[in-house]
Amino acid sequence: MEWMERLNQSILYIEEHLTSEIDYERLGQIACCSAYHYQRMFTYMAGVTLAEYIRRRKMSLAAVDLQGKNEKIIDIAEKYGYRSPTAFNRAFQNIHGIAPSAVKSDGVSVKSFPPITFAIAVKGVEEMNYRIETKDAFRIIGISAPLHKEMEQNFMLVPQMWQEASMNGTIQKLASMIDIPPVGVLGVSACSDKEAWKYFIAVSSTKNSREFEEYIVPASTWAIFPGSGINQSIQKLEQRIITEWLPTSGYEYADAPDIEVYLNSDPENSQYEVWIPVRKNIRNADIWLSCQP
């Protein structure tokens, strides 16, 4: 089963579970990757977070149910997993711009968000430089913060963490302790399904320090993409990797952290690398079944 087919199988799973629990880890298993990497791929490829997509689909179906006029709002809210009518009302208004009670009137306009389908699209002509490297496990030291299982909740956490680390001197202290490759300040998303999710600001080092936390980056094969520009440009590179390079590369996500390597400290002319853990595409159906629980 090809990579795109597995992603579309995961959409079918979402459709079948819109009125029950949607297990993010199960979505990752269907796609043969971690729940973190699944959400990351989904966000870049769909242009919307997984959580927001699920909300839109639920509210699309809820609007249809409300138009039937036979079901109570509280029952429809519970049907789509909202224990609080207030939370359901807020979610419905955010999507449709009106209260659920208004839908029962004739002639009221609501929005429809159909299920998405993933497909390979031909995009621009801008080249992408990369290299494939297999590396042994290496040790990093730094500071960490727990990440939420829904990625949209992390969008403010990580930038704030970097800002604080820069202002309080943590990054400067870490930079002075680098003594093994990769040589740079690292942003490491350690988000395996087998461990609590954490984000590290760290460096590669063999030095001991009671001030910083230790983490061992597991051995893996990495697709490494160089980039430069203002710090925000790294997000554009990451999006291009997932939407343009990954679908046609012959590779897919492996179970290891994503790493951003910041090679200098100039925010206006940053030099960096994006490390994506990869393995060759799983093509054999029996191997694909081994990803499943």
C-alpha cells in the first residue's frame, strides 16, 4: 500500500469515527508513522490542523442534523462528542457564524466542509537541495517543555520557549558546550508514541551539567535540508519538504525526532538545517500490516 493510499485510509477512519472517539495514535498507525508526524504531515498538506479539520467535519454534519428539525441541540452536541452545550455552541458558531438554534429556521445559510482526499500535485520549479545521512545515536543536553497531543496547542509554546531562552542567557550557555556534531543550537521534537512528547532547545555535547537535561537522539537515517534567511523561513522549508519532496521521494517518516539545526545566531540571516527522520517507503502489504496494532 502506497504512502498516499495510507493517508487516504486514515481519512476514512476519521469519517467512520466522527460520532465516536478519534484516536490520533491509530491515525498514525494507519499511515505507519507516529501521531506527531501524522499531525505534522496533515497540517502542511491540508493547510489546516487535524483538530480543526475534525471540528469542521463534525460541524458540517451537525448542521445537516439540525436542519432535520427532529433532534434536540443537546442530543446533537453529545452525538459529536461535546459534553457541554456551551462548548458545542461555541464550536458551531466559530464554523458557521450563527448559533445552532438559528439553523432550524428556513433559509438560513450554513457551510459545508467535505472530506478531503490526498493526492500528489505538480508544484513549482524551485529546486530543493538535500542529503541522506545515517547517524549513530548521539547525546544532547538542554531544556525541555512538554508538548500537547494536539499540535495546534503547541504553536505558541515553542516560540515563547525560544524567546525566554534567548533573553535569559540559556542559548549562550548551551552554545558554549557544543563539542560533537551537529554543531549548532538544536530544536528537537521528541514525539514518539512510546514516550511523553517533549520539545528540546539543546546542543550536542559530551559534557556533564546539572543545569541541563540529557536526551539521547536515537540512531536513524535523516533527510537533511539546508536553508537560510529570517528565522520564519524555516517553516516554509518544512512545508515544502512535506508537500513537495516527501510524497515523491521514495521515503516516508521514520520513528525518530525532527531536528532543526541553527548554525548561527543572526535572526535576519539565519543559516539552518532541517533534519527529517526517514526510511524507504513501505510497499509490501505484509510490512504495512506490521505497523498496525
